[in-house]
Amino acid sequence: MRIYNTLTQRKEDFIPIEEGKVRMYVCGPTVYNFIHVGNARPMIFFDTVRRYFEYKGYQVTYVTNFTDVDDRIIKKALEEGVDASEIAERYINEFRKDMEALNVREASIHPRATREIEGMIDMIAGLIDKGHAYEKNGTVYFRARSFKDYGKLSKKNIDDLESGARIAVDEEKEDPLDFVLWKPKKEGEPYWTSPWGNGRPGWHIECSVMSSKYLGEQIDIHGGGEDLIFPHHENEIAQSEAASGKPFARYWMHNAFLNIDNKKMSKSEGNFFTAREICEQYSPQALRFLMLNAHYRNPMNFSRELMDAARNSLDRIKNGVYRLEHLLGSRPGTDDEITPGESRLLEEANSHRVKFEEAMEDDFNTADAITAIFELVRLANTSCSEDSSSSFIRAVLDLITKLSDILGLKVRTEEEMVDADIEKLINERQEARKSRNFARADEIRELLLKKGILLEDTREGVRWKRV
């Protein structure tokens, strides 16, 4: 298996620190709002990386954090007149709903920054003791120049960085490049007690501490969006390696940006969409398919037309699977034996599995892996008929299902709902709304959406369609 390492800027053979195990850390969301569609890309991609490692027999410890103390969380809490922890808890729950809809599995460990403050204080104190950090009036800064390899991930020259840096009038940094490890509290903000006064941690120290606590001082893979390369991941390396004296992560993986209709996503452009908004109009599985139908290191475009194409492409796989299930459903009794001709066809099917694995092991080329699945579906459509043995049909069906599952794509029709079940839930939702049980009504809408059923409330009543 070969992985493109941002640190070395080349593909490298994957060699884990401990044979048969993968320690993997992916930066998670800052929980102050619903995640936008661009945030969904790393969550979907690295979930797929994890699934493939597990398919290959690795024991994966997958850690994704929640940044639950941040200026944006505090700002929203002040605007709503609630505690910052209430905002964080609300959007952690919403994040989990989005991930479930997108078939992103729960991380092995989901640490929260606010529950790891003690470890952050300990690491900061250790960095001060080693001369890598200093305190000024309650703020603790990291001395960027004390870490001789600063800039090695982003390939930024430290002198060029300094020429572009500025020190605000109220800052007391020794050097423009120094960054905050601990900041003193402000009125109305959450805070914790530390040797440097009441305050809260800087953003970068959080991930260094949570990664080392749950995965050890050295990890196999650190991932995230390419927007995190500098300064976040660069600062993580500086802190972690200055603290431990050891290389932090062997492989750094970064997904490229997502554009909306060929433009950078921004609220000012009017093209800012949350993943929730998209999944109310399309199946979450279609969004997942779209994200994986491009190589993760390539910038990708998002548009309604591309979502329509993704939905149609996914339907081609699902229709092929449905056909195989229908052929099996019409067969009574036990499976019959595979014929010699079918054995040769199974060898061809297995060659597509090999192509799938080769694509995934070439820096997780999910686009080519999807192509291999389409080749399998094409083989099934041309080779499986009412005259085929049930053993042959089942073997092809299981292979398509297994490879699709590695990509987190649900293709079996038993995962879809029959019309009677849909109508029953719609009626229950209507009764819940009449009794003003809006929480239950919303829960039913979300349940149906996860099953690919979109509800539309109209004057004539509730309409639904499969998406």
C-alpha cells in the first residue's frame, strides 16, 4: 500500500509503527454550527480509509476530536444568551446525526477539548520547562524558532514567514511567528485554572494532547483538510515533537478543497450549503458517492448537476444489486453448484476485486475503485440470468456488496423501506404534529431521510419521494 505523504511530498510504502495496527488521528469539527458540505469531505474520505484498513485485517484505532471551546462557540452562546457548553452539546449531537446519515462510522474515541484541559496544562508546562514556550501576562506562547524544523510540513521558509507576520499593538510576543498555547480569560467566557492564571487553551495544543493521550506520542496517520496544513498541523508538529523529542506522525494526509459551482464556497457568494441542507434534497448516499468519485487530493466541484449524476450512478449499482436479489428470491431451496463456465466468470469477477484493491492501495484512489465496482455490475448484468446457478449469483452479489460497503455505500435493497412502512411512519408523524410533539415529528422525518425518503409538506398533504 502506498500513501502520498504531505511531509515528504511523495508516495511512500505504508509501514505501520506496530505490525497489524494503525493509529490514526483526524481533526474533527469545531462545534458551533451544522457542518458545511466541504466539512463532509474529510469525514467521508477518512472513514473510507479506516474501512479499507480494517478490510485488510488491520486493527485501527481512529480518533476524531470535538473542539468544544472556541471563539465562534462563545460568540454564538453570547448571541443566544446561553452557556457555551450548551451550544457545543447541541452541535455535537447534530454532527452525529449528519455522520449517521452519511454512513460515517463512530470514531474509536471522540475526545472533547474541554475534558482534556489538564493534559494541555501539563504539556504547556513541559514546553516552558524545556525553553520552547514562555508566559507574558497570563498568555503562554510557543517559541516557533526554538523548533529547528518549523515549516517542514508546509514547506514554508521561516524567514519568509516572519516577513509576512505582524504583531498587534497589544501583543507581547518575542517573535512574530510565536503562537498561543494558553490565553487569559475574558469577561463572560469559560475558563479553567492554570499556573498562568484563569484562561483557556489555544486551538493547536488541543490536538497534540488528545492525539498523544489516546494514540501515543507517535502515530501512523494524521489527516485533515489541506486548509489545516498551515498553521494548525505545522504547529501541532512543533509542539508535539518539542515535547516528546520524537517524530509525531509518519504519514500526513490532506484532502483538497471543495468548490461550489466552480467557485470557492462562501456566505458572501451565496453558495454556502450545510451537509444537512444537501441531504434534505438528495440521498446522503448520493453525497457520499459524489465525494468518493474524485481522488481525495484533487480539488472537486459540487453542483446540483453533479449530485444528479452521482444519484443516477449509484442507482446503476443498486439496480444491478436489486436484479441479483430478485433472481435469488425466485429460487427455492438450497444453492446449486457453480458450473465450469461460471467458475471462469467468477475468476473475471475476482479480477475486478483485484483492480479495486489496487486502486485503494495506490493512495486510496476511490474513483478507480468505484470503476471496478461498475465493471462487476456490468459483468453481473450480462452473466447472471434465470439459468445461472444460485451459488454463482450469490457470489457475485456478495462481492459487489462487500466492495461497496468498504466505500460506505449501501446498495442492498433490504436497507430500503417498503411503501406501507413509509405511509405508517408518515401517519405517525402527522399525529405527532397534531399533538405538538415536534421532536418526534422531526425524528421521523430524519429517519425517513436516512432511508432515502424525502417528505414534502404541501397544501394537499404530505408527499414523499425516493432520493
